[in-house]
Amino acid sequence: MNSHLVVIGAPGSGKGTQAGKLVSERLYNHISTGDLLRAEIKKQTDLGLKVSKIIESGQLVSDDIVMELLLQNCDLKNKAYIFDGFPRNVEQASMLSKQLLKNSPYVAVYFKIDQDLLISRIVNRRSCPNCGEIYNLISKLPSAPDRCDKCGHLGLTHRKDDHKDIVENRLEIFTKNIQPMLDYYQAIGKLSIIDASESEEKTFTSLLKII
Ligand code: AMP
């Protein structure tokens, strides 16, 4: 079984897209806390109702709620995971390692990217509500307008929190939290860094060299 992979990066750094590529090629399971939370909102569970406004405003949901969701959705004994969107701060990094990964082998990869590129990447991001495939109106259009290449679903969506004012909020939170997280993984010898401002293919090649 592969070591687990913890991907860290700003919204729009491409970590979700790269995780998707790894899942199709390398027998990983992709677990995205953002996707898990959005699924709760879609199903209108108590948890979903509780977190929907927080997510729409670009703020972070509480560490305990997200950790609990992760614990409920992982089967670490039998599967290798890519953790995407968790951790978001050093407290979550420590929770992930102490409560979930424990002695399981893992690597943390930081998708380093110039902040200026991010806003344009995110506001142009669209995704398939059916299979989760990610597109971009500038760099990765679907072959037929508004139709998902992967599953054929018609009607790609623009996340509410991917609009410019909210994106700025999310990037500010990211900037505040990233350095302590990187220091944490550096100190325990688990940190690798890749240049995520490169093309999707080049970034994927860099990622393959690490795992
Ligand atoms: P994402 O899809 O990873 O960009 O996450 C979308 C939103 O879900 C974030 O802006 C947060 O509101 C919430 N969220 C996702 N993951 C976490 C996390 N690890 N901790 C707290 N909130 C999270």
C-alpha cells in the first residue's frame, strides 16, 4: 500500500486536480474535507445546516467538526489516502497525526504558488456537481460547453465561495495559517514542496517524483 499523502496549498493551487489525477493512476483514495462538507449541505443534514453559512462566507468550520467527519470517512487499515483540504492550520495538522494517522507512513506536500495567480484561477473555476471533475474557463474548458467530459453531466457549477470577495477572505485565512503548518511538517521531517505555478502536467511530474 502507498504511504498516505497530505496535500497542502492555497485554494486554487491545483491540489484537488492533482489528487484526482493520482487517484485515477495510482490507487489512492481522495478525501477532501470541502467535498465532505458540501455533501452534508446537499443532503441537508444537521451538520450541513450548521456549516453552510460558514462555508459560504469563506470562514473555517471548527477543527473538531471537520476532524470528526474525517474519522467517520476513513478506513486507514485498508486504503491509502490523499488528504485534501485538511489540515488547514497547525492544530489540525497535529490532530491528523495524533488522532488519525498515528504510526501510518505519510508525506506532506506543499503546493507552492504565487498568490497573484490564485484569484484568477479560482474565480474561473467550475466543477461538475455529479462527479467532482474540475474545469477552468481560461485554462481547462470542457470539450462541449457546460458538459462534463468525464461523466457527461450537463451544467457545471461555480461554487458560491469561489466568487472574488469571498476568495480574498479565504486567501487571507490561508496566509495566516500556512507557515506554522509548514514548520510543523518540516520539524517532523515529512515536508516536500513543489512548484504549483507550472502547468498541470509539469506539476504532476513533480508530484510523482515525491510519492
Ligand atoms: P475547500 O473545498 O477545501 O476549498 O473547502 C471549502 C470550505 O469548506 C472552506 O472554505 C471551509 O469553509 C470548509 N473547510 C474545508 N476543509 C476544512 C478544514 N479542514 N477545516 C475547516 N474548514 C474547512
